[in-house]
Amino acid sequence: MTDMVAGNPTLLVVGGGISGMTAALEAAEAGREVILVE
């Protein structure tokens, strides 16, 4: 697979528990656009 994703793609986090919230917050603080779904 040689296709590359350009830019900074949106991150989808599935699950709003402790781990999901932590992952979403860390990614957002690092400058990623995050979608969090329960």
C-alpha cells in the first residue's frame, strides 16, 4: 500500500470511557481534529 494521507487527518475515537476520553484529549492537545463517539 503506497498511498499516503496528506495533512493532518481527523481522528475518530470510538468509546467515551476513561481510555477513549484520554486518547481524544491527548490527540486534541497535540493539534489533531478529534471526533469522539460513545
